[in-house]
Amino acid sequence: MRGSGLLDEAVVMQALEAVKDPEIPVVSVVELGIVQAVQVDSASGAVVVSITPTFSGCPALDLMRTAIESCVLDLGASAVRVEVVLDPPWTSDRIAPEARARMQAIGLAPPPPVGRFRTDISLTLEPLLASEDPVPCPYCGSSQTVMENGFGPTICRSAHYCNGCLQSFEAFKAL
Ligand SMILES: [Zn+2]
């Protein structure tokens, strides 16, 4: 497939790094593991992007779809189709380690690894946590935290309070 057209899968995938998750503007849809596959029809220049949304029903899905479409069209694709793939479901283990670090830097605790689909144990930054364990504070690292509200500002996040540095923070839910 490579070579004959202007576009190939790697070029499209690289361009999609510029499409950030609408709810987490510091990480891309590629780093979040939302983009599953890119197919380029080199004859027609048409592109199909397969995505698995982080949470089905996440209101960000439409925004993300539109952003992906315009990104691919900007590359010169003749047409673009965004396909939603729900099986296998997205898991927070698909979030790239660099993206976890950047989420932490903006005070959004990355989800603990859940262990499903993991192929390389060295990818995880934190020790495996049971889901009922407190979420470590992204600011000070303290585990003296309490969940304030299981439903944060979006269904993807939960709200927490750190008794170590007395700050509230959000956590991206593990699933
Ligand atoms: Zn703290």
C-alpha cells in the first residue's frame, strides 16, 4: 500500500497525534489508544480511521470524530470515514506511558493499570492497584486521598481530595 500515493498509514497516524482528546487536551487520540487502525486506499486516496472511544456515550466522541475527519482531509485525503469499533472495548491500559505522565503533570491522576490486554508489564508506571485503593495524588504522590464524588465533571473522571497537600484533583477512571 505504501509508496504509490501521497498518503500512507504512518503519515496519517503521525498527523493524528495532533488531535487531542477534547477532555484531556494534553494527550492525543493516538496516545490514548483511541485510534485503532488507519487504512489508506492508495488508488482513491480515501482513508478509513478506526477508533474505539474511551467510554461509550462519552460526549467527546462527536468532537473527536469531527477533529479526526478534518485532520485527515487536511492531509489531502480524497475522503475520510471514521469507523467506531466497540469490540474489543477500550481499556485504560491502552494509554501510552508518556501520556500518563502528562496527565499527571496537569493534576489529572492517570488510571491505575487494570491488567487486561497488557502485553508488556514494564509499561506501567505504578504498582498494580486494586480498584478500591486510594488514587495517588498527582501533585504530591500521597496515597492519603479520598474520593469525593464518583462522578466528576465528566463521566470519564472522578473527583478526589488529597489529605497530604490539601488539594482537590481529578482522576481518569480505570476500566
Ligand atoms: Zn497531594
